[in-house]
Amino acid sequence: MPRPEFTCSVQARYLPEQSQPAQSQYAFAYTVRIANTGDTTAQLVARQWLISDATGHTEEVRGLAVVGHQPVLKPGEHFEYTSWTRIATPQGTMRGTFLCMTEDARPFDAPVPEFALVRADVLH
């Protein structure tokens, strides 16, 4: 039986030009790399994100596609995209899941491990 697997990694960075600290709005860009590390072709269909700020407020974001794409990845291929989010504190976290589907219509999840959203000057 083919083994579907997508492995995800993320790099995040603070966007000072899109942030308004006086209004408690801190913007972060994140670049996601999704690699097909399995042995069967599959498609990324939808996403779910949990975005948390330092106060514990968590927002759930769900939707089809990522930045307008539903990439089909053969084994060994990858897809990379950059998006952004805004939270109310200078640090927080994100984690998520991509819903994926094999060519023979078997669904599987590709987890995105939790990563930090941090404005560099708030680090100790």
C-alpha cells in the first residue's frame, strides 16, 4: 500500500512596516515549505491554522487551498509559499494542519508543527 506523507516546515519573521504596536497589531510573515516525503502523488486541498497570541487568545482559520493553490506533489517534490497574519501581542504561536488527498482519493493530514511569532526586540 502506498504511504502518503507530506512534511512541513516554517520560517516566520516580524513585519514592522505592517504593524501598529500602538493599536496592538503585530504582523508576521511566514514561509511554509511542504515536501512530499511519502511514496505516492498527492494534493494539498485545504488548511486549518490555530493562531495564538501571548494572552492566550486563539483564532482558528480554515479554508480551501493555500494562497490560491492546491498543489499536486509527486514523491520528492515540494511547494513553498509565503503568507502573513496579525496578532494583538508582540509574540505568539501558530500551528496547523493541511488536509491532503492521494490520487486514489484517500485523505490524510499533514501537520505543521507549532512555530513562534516573535518580534525580535521582545526576546530576552
